[in-house]
Amino acid sequence: MRKNLFKILALINKLILPRYSKRDITKLSKFDQALVAYRYWITINSLS
């Protein structure tokens, strides 16, 4: 159940949230850094 929830959240993140793969993470604003951390946390939990 938990893994399915994270897979759904990962899909929603992929569709809605912006991508930061081509940007330098150190130059992002604090809000954008928080979004990157949130996306990372969701991705890691959906894979494990």
C-alpha cells in the first residue's frame, strides 16, 4: 500500500512539478531546493 502511494505521488510530481535536471542545484532558491528534495524523497520511496 505504501509503495503504491509513493508511485502515485511520483507520477503526479512528474506531470505537475518543474524539472531541475539541467540546472545547477546550488544556484536555486530555497523553495526550489525544497522541491528538489521532495521529489528525491518521493522517488526513493517509490523505488524501494
